[in-house]
Amino acid sequence: MSNRFRWRDNPNILAKLIDANNLNTWKAQEVVLKPNEACVFIVDGRIGDILTEKVVGNVAGGFNRFIGDMMGITAKDRRLLFAMTGPADISVPFEANMSSGQNVSGFVNVRVQIRTDDVPKLINYFTNNPPQLNRKTLAKILHNELTHRVINPSVAECANAEDLRNAEFQNKFEMRTEVELRPTLSTLG
């Protein structure tokens, strides 16, 4: 039996909140945090340190923790918040109308990154949502904001399809996306 704990087994998972009290094993487990991963310990509602690029021992389980739980000397609520801190590309589908009335559809590729210092903010998301955030879920979250604040106003300024491919339009679209999505993304972390 391996004593390594793996918090994700799918590259589409961006963040995960794990209840450490549910990880019961007789052998203590450790987790290896890669350079683009971060972990925050939440013990009895208090946010602890943000760890990156480390081997963290005694994440869950173990005989000592079992005895401590029986004696009532360990924390009652222990949670682990894991997140990918490397950039992730999110594809968001769209459909909009140009000023000429022509309908255009496609995908907008948004590159997002969870900053290490902002990982604890992900608790805001996990409060009312499932304990796992993946690319598809993030695309759903960003879809309305992106469509109404960025795509529709930007595409409405174009007269034809060639205007959409213009370098000036692309730069303006990129800047507008960054400005308009900043409040939503900073709330999420």
C-alpha cells in the first residue's frame, strides 16, 4: 500500500477541497506538491500556511492520528485545499452579432492562473458548490460575464469577419477581457 496521497487524477481539475477527517488509513499519508501546485490547511475554520513545492507528511491517517482522535486531542475539522497555480486555458463558446447583423460563433480562449497568495479565496467558491473545480465548471462560470461584458460589445463594433481577425481588435479584446473579468476572477481566487 502506497503512503502517497494524490489529490487529482485528471488534468482538468483546477482546485479541490478535501475533508481530511474522511481520509482514514492506518498508515500516515504524504503528498508531494509539484512546482505548479499549492495546498492550504484549514484547521477548525482557520486558514494556515500556503505550501508549494514540498513533500508534506502526515496529511491524513496514521495510527497516531487515530489515537489522538479517540482521545479528543486533535482538531475536529481538518480540510485541505489544493489548487493548480500554473496557467490554464479555458475555452468558452460564444455567439454574437456584428454591426452588419451577421451572426458569428466560435470559442474564446481565456488563460487564467490561480496566484499562490489567492488560493485561500477559493473557499468562497467551495462554500456553495461541489468540492471540485475543473475547467468545464470554470468555463460555465465565466460564460455569462464574458458574453455580456466582453464578446457582445466587442463584436458589435465589427462590420465584417475581417475586422475580427484584425490585430488591433485582438489586442483591444484581450485588454477588455482582462479588465472586465478581473472582479469575478479575483473573487474566486
